[in-house]
Amino acid sequence: MLLAVAACALFCPAASLAQSKTGTTIGQFLLIEPSARISAMGNAGVALYDGIQSIYYNPAAAGQLTQYELQVTHSEWLADINYDYFAIGIPIPSIGNFFFAVTSLSSGDIDVRTVDQPLGTGERFTVEDLALGVGYGRQFTPRFGAGIQVNYVQETIWHSSLRTWTLGAGTAYRFPNGLQVGSSLSHFGTRAGYGGRDLRVQYDANTDVFGDNSALPAEQFADDFGVPILFRVGVTMPRQLSENSALLVSVDAFHPNDNKESVSFGTEWTWNRSLALRAGYQDLFLEDSEVGLTLGVGVGGRIDLSVFDFDYVWADHGRLDATHRFTFALGF
């Protein structure tokens, strides 16, 4: 059902004529993809459906977990911003699988500058974003799975912050020939606005009257904004090239509520399940896009009963330069 709804939203002619609403939503850090593996494939991951690195793109992937899995990602994001992501999957065969995720974005210390003191006041402030997620996924048949995720989201700028909740859901299906299809709805949530002591001011009720109280305590109110809701629909096709090598091709179509539709695709070549080379391209057909080519490499192995992967991705961001992401995943 979700697949059909998302497909209609993506390919409806009326939607394609809609105006872009870029810059009209809060929580943009929620759209930073945390998997170095899937990011190297152009972030085309809604149908990958194979482990902890896939659950951000589609909560249904949690249904495929057969052991405990964890993921740790770090990135030096644009403008020296630090991005970190942690997720752990907990399989419970009798009722389904659960997962927990933490996303953090931090600017570090920034000098406070004013019109009167453009070189700095001596104070420093930070911008910090945080998302705490919990989700559930289950395989309802050997080929079909579904999942759901709830996030608590907080954004903080110095002494002011906003808080809201978001909901995500996804489905995935695997055909007998290996073709996988998936769809997800991410970050569906309520509107929110900033509040805090930075919005408190002193107010003069009547500037034409002298002798009254010209420093009345008052508070400014910020507008409420929505969250960046995103529909994804995608397909993934694996192919065994030889006994030791395999090729994976993935394509996703995107329909966000704050931008126009686009398509991303990627490919992954693996050798002996220990080395992977990846490439992709993001946001085809999107006007004024600053993202594009992605390249990555990964190594993996096994230690006793544990399986590990270490992945790296370089992603082009046009005039904003490139970003680098590192992900370590472990199944135990």
C-alpha cells in the first residue's frame, strides 16, 4: 500500500509542476544519509534490504536481521560541521526485530559577532541537532517485510531550541529472481518553532512618551515550520558474476515535500565478500542541485562468529566542496 501511495506521489503530473519549497522545512540534518556504503551508491538504498546500514533508508530492513548488528558513522560535514550516527539492531525471532538510532550534528564553537562588535564579543555559541530513534521491523513472509520508526528531534541554537516528533515506515519485497523493490515514507511529523531565552527582549510600549518604563520584559515568537517529509521508491538487482565476484545495481526515485522530484542510482562490485568498489550519482533531474558523483570503497571480513565492514565514501557537493564519510558495521 505504501509503495502504491509513494509511486503516485512521485509520478503524478500535478506534482511535477509544483513549485520548489527549498528552505521551508526544519530538521534538514535528518536528510544526511548515515551509511558510507549506500551513500557511495548515490544514496539509492530503499530496496537494499540487507542489514543495519539499510534501516535509515527503509525500516523494513530491520526484519532481515538475524543477529545483533551495530553501525557507527562519522563525517566531517560541510563547513567543518561534525556529523555522527549510531544504530544498533536487536533481533527477537518470536516477535520481530527492534533497532535504536542516534543522530548528532554539531557546529563546534562559533564566535558571537554583532554590528557594534564585528570582530567578536568574546562569547561563543554552538548549533547542535539531535535525533533519537526507535524502530521495529518484521518479515511477514520469506519475501515481504515491513517496518516503522519513531524519532524525537531537537535543534538548538545557543539558548533557543525546538522539539518535535517524526514517524517513518517502509515496505520491501524480494522476487524469486533476486529483484528487490522497496518504498518508504520518512520524517512525517508535526510542525515546530524555536523558543528560548534568546528570543526575550526589552520593549518600550510607547517610544513617544518619556518617563514610562522603556525596558518592559517581552518575548518574540518564531513561526512554526514543517519537517522534511520524503517518499522513496526503488529497485535493486543483484547479479553473481562469478564464484567470487558479484554486482549490485540500485535505483531510487525521490519525492520530498520541500523540493522537486529526482532520481539517484548506484552500483557495487564485490570480490570474495571482502572488497567492494562503489559508484553512484545523486539527484538526477533536480534543478540547481549541488550534489552529484559519489565514489566509495569497503572492506569486510569475519572474526569467529562476528562479521565486520569498514566503508568510506567521497561525495561531490559542487561549489560546497566534497564530504567524506566513514562507517564501521559489526554483526555479532
